[in-house]
Amino acid sequence: MTEQREMDDARSAKAEWIGSALDAHEGALIAYAHRMLGDGEKARDVVQDAFLRLCRQEPANVGDVRRWLFTVCRNRAFDELRRRKHVETTVEAKVMNGKADHGPSPDVVVERRDAAQTAIDALSNLPAKEREVIHLKFREGMSYREISAVTGHSLSHVGVLIHTGMKRLRSRLAPAFGVQVASRGVVR
């Protein structure tokens, strides 16, 4: 009986661990996979597969569950892209519509939408590696070390990709927002 109880307790602890990981990371993983694949259904399939793989792992073998899930999700998304022979990734943005009673004026909504679209276009035109590390850094809040673990790039290469990507974004966005770019930064 004691052995059965220990097995039940272990199963319960593992189920709680997986449920906690699902609650904490599912939404971010779906968004990440969706950006890579451009297809919401395929993104959910990739994330579901990542969690099924997590179910087959022992918690002690996983380490940082967030990093592990993003890595598995990324690898599965690349598998899907290779399967489809589709190399380009897509970026999707949501623009919130203002409410008539309490929201901004229609002019402000249009300006914000245009500005958001300009930024999305600039981001989507970055090379895939730069776009991916910038997403992981600023959207997912990952550290350079976590990004390195997820992507397989060295820590210094992650820094170079983020720096180069941000520099490209700055130079592409500055003219659209009426900002002059100096050789050592932005001047208004």
C-alpha cells in the first residue's frame, strides 16, 4: 500500500507541475509558434506536442521548464516549416480598437494603427534570426542566456543579433516618426 501511495503522490505532483507549466506558458508559446508559422492551428499543434513531450519527462531532467518548452516549441516549429518547405516567418500584431465612449478619437486611433503597422513592417523585414531574438527578448522577456539556450546561438551572438536588429529598426523607423538618426544614436 505504501508503494502505491508513493506512486500516486508522484503522479499527482507531476500533474500539478505540468498544469502549472501549462497555465504559465501556454499563451506565450502559442503566440511564439504562431509568429514563426503564421498559422494559429499549426501553432497550437506545435505547443500541444511540446506539452506532450513535457509529460514524458521527469521534472528533474527538464531544469528550467520555460526554457525547455520554448526550445522544444522552436524546434517543432522549425520541423513544421521544413515539412512545408516554407522558410519565411511571419509577424502578426493586434491593434486594439478604442471604445466610442472612453477611447481615443478616431484620428488618434488611425495614427496609432499606422504607427503600429510601420513598426510591424520594419520588424517583419528584419532577418529571421534578428527578428526571433528580438521577439524573445522584448516580447517574452527572456535574458540573453535564456535566448542562447532556446536558439542555440552563443551568448555573444545573441547580443550581436539584438544590437544589429535594434540598430536596423531604429534606422528604419526614425524617418517614419520624424526622428533624425545620428551616428551614435537618436537625435530629435
